[in-house]
Amino acid sequence: MSPELESDTVADPNYDDEFDAIVVGAGLAGSAAALTMANRGLEVLMIERGSSPGAKNVFGGVLYTPTIRELTDFENAPVERYVAERRFSMLTENDETAFSLRPGEWHEEPHNDSYTVLRGEFDEWFAEQAVEEGATLLTSTTVTGLLREDGRIAGVETDRPDGTIRAPYVVLAEGGNSLVSEGANLKATETRENVAVGVKEVLEFPERDGVIEDRFRLTDDAGVSYHYFGEGAVGDAFGGGFIYTNDDTVSVGVAYRIEDAATHDQSPEETLNAFKSHPAVAPLVRNARTVEYSAKTIPEGGADSIPDLVHDGAAIVGDAAGLVLNNGVHLEGTNMAVESGYHAGNAIARAAENGRVGAEALQVYPEALEESFVVQNLEHYKWMMDAVEEDRDLLFEDLPRAFADAGTEYFRIDRTPKESHAKNAKRAVLDAVGGWTGAAKLALRYRKVVT
């Protein structure tokens, strides 16, 4: 923790002052909201249950930064590597069929606004940007409920002695496990089919110098984002695996629906170990040792699961609002968290300037979010999760196996004419999708992925 955060920005537990706004959670969404409000002149208190911002936060590893660049001096941000390659792999039990992208443009600033980060370091830095603008940070404190007066939210209750803290506005940025919001009946508990469980390890190598660069074909600060799906990644569950390169470590994990985890033969930890031992993955993590293990729940309900975002005196942002896009191709949540915090902070600042505290005064927040990429992207792809669920056997088992068989056949070296190999390869794929008719239906069904 920086000296400033230790000595100047942690609030005294004996509160006599009333803040203009309280932010529950100092993650990406919470810090974005706090920074935005502090920039607008509000007295803001951020309450973080961890010992420091990011200490309790878990994610895969890639941060998308367009809005953060507008809010901060991003050149000083503690990022690990920029993402220079995206790789998508279909895994059977022993095979890998992969598609990789390495555009030259991604090596140039701003690197497609995609970086790997470690949340413990980045979240602390981001919260410090809000503190430098005048916000106050209180750590190691749990918000246990909301304070209500005359039917509206007027502050929070905490686990500190005499821990009632008053403010006319509360931003709920508590993440996917949103106990405060649910306990106050501001949102319903999400159903199991709309929640994933993610487990992740950060691995380091005994000989650090050059190992990551050599194994992932990297130079300088370039990094990779690898995504895997199919039975070789998470068995018959709905989800996938990932590898992200950090400066001198790699983040490796799996994420799949909690409904599958409850009925799965393996625990999430066992599933992760099986993924790491796959022939396509094991060479990349060989001889590495685990230096960090973490787990979290991930909201995956999409646009239809977004709760009411504003209430009298409160706004819900980030994962707590279900703002995560995971359709297998686009895996985004960090940018949505920051964007939602930014719009919520602006809405509260505007309401404060006008002396209004009701939900109607904060309605500009959901309106702005609907006009942004956040809701538009969630709306555009909300059909996809249902379609993938219906086609899960085809997409996670049959097609990965068919593509592996087709590749094996197409590039087979023997004394048979190449035309025969090509026909056999085509037949392997067509048999999996139900012939030309099935292929046409599948293409029509998923055409929106590229439109």
C-alpha cells in the first residue's frame, strides 16, 4: 500500500461528518464512480471490505481501458503486458484446433486498450486516483446493510462500532456476490443457470528470465490472451479455460456455470488441474508453481438479468448490476464496470447539484448506460447464450472433435491422393453438423456473431 493510502486516505472510524456519497466496494466500478464524483466536487467515502482495494477482487486477467484512460493519467498505471495475440482453441480430450489473431496494429499505442493486470496492484492504484481527487478510503470494513429514512436510502450500516454512516447517495459496487443489494431488496438473487464459477491460479516459473517470452513467442511488453472451450477444457460443463501472460507470471483458470459445478464429477479445483494437464496446455505451464489461488462467481444472465439500476438514494454498478458479456468470443466485464461507475457518478453529481435524491433524479444513469456500448452489446448478444446452451453438445464436443479429425485427415501424409483426404475431412465436419442443410442452419443461427 502506498504511503498516501496508509496515512492520509483511510477514514477515521469515528464518523461525525456526513458525506455526499458512499461507494460500497473499491473495485473498478466503485473507484470509477468515486473518482467521477470527486472530480465533480462531491465529498465521497469509499468503503472496502478488504485490507486494500483489490485484495478481495478476482478476475481472469485482461483489463479494457478506454474509459480509464479518460479518467486518469494512464501512463502511470500498473499494467503487466498489452495483449498482442488472441487465441481461441477447441479442445477434445487430446486434440487442439486453434485460431489465432496477431494484428500488427495491436503492438502500437494504445494497444487496442487491452492489458493484463493483477487486481491487487491495479485496483489500489485506481482507488488512489479517486483519493487524490479528494475521496476518502476506508478499508477492512464490511457494509452490513443500508440505512433508510422516510423510505429512501440515506447511508449504510457497517461492522465497525457505531458504524452507521450517512449520505444522501449510495453506490453499490459490491461485485457479483451482492449481499447488501439483495438484502435490501434492490435486486433479486440470480438463478444458478445465470451464474458461473471461476477459479484461477497465478503461476510463476523457477527461471523467470525469458520463460514467458519463449513459450508464448513474445518480445518486450507484449502478452497473450488464450481462450479454450470444449470437453478438453471443462469436460461436459458450459464454459471454458483461459491463459493470460503477466510480466513474470501467468494467470490460468477455468469458468463454467455453477449449475454444472453442482452436478459435476469434479470440483472446480480438480477441473482446473485437469485443464492444466491437457496436452495443449501442459507445455505452457510446465515447471510452474502456484503463487496465488482465487475463486469468484460471475454473473452471466446478460441484458435480461440487469436489475433496476437506480432507487431512491442508490445506484447499482458493475458486476452487482450483472454487467458482464461472456459469449465465448467476447469476454468483457472490466470495461463495463468502469463505464457504469462513470455514468452513475455523473448522474449522482448532477442530482446533487440540483438537490434531488429520488430514483427519478438518478434516471440519467440507466439512460446513459442504455445509449453506451454496455447495454447495446449485452442486448446485441443476449440471444447467444440461449443458442449456445441449446447447441452445447455440438459446440463443445462434436465440433471440436470433428475439426480435429478433419485437420488430421486433410494433412495426412500417405500414398493416397490428396483429393480423398479433402473429401474425408469435409465429411467429418458435415457429419457433425447434419450435412449441408445443418451447416446452413448453423451459419444462419450464429450470423450475428460477426454482424
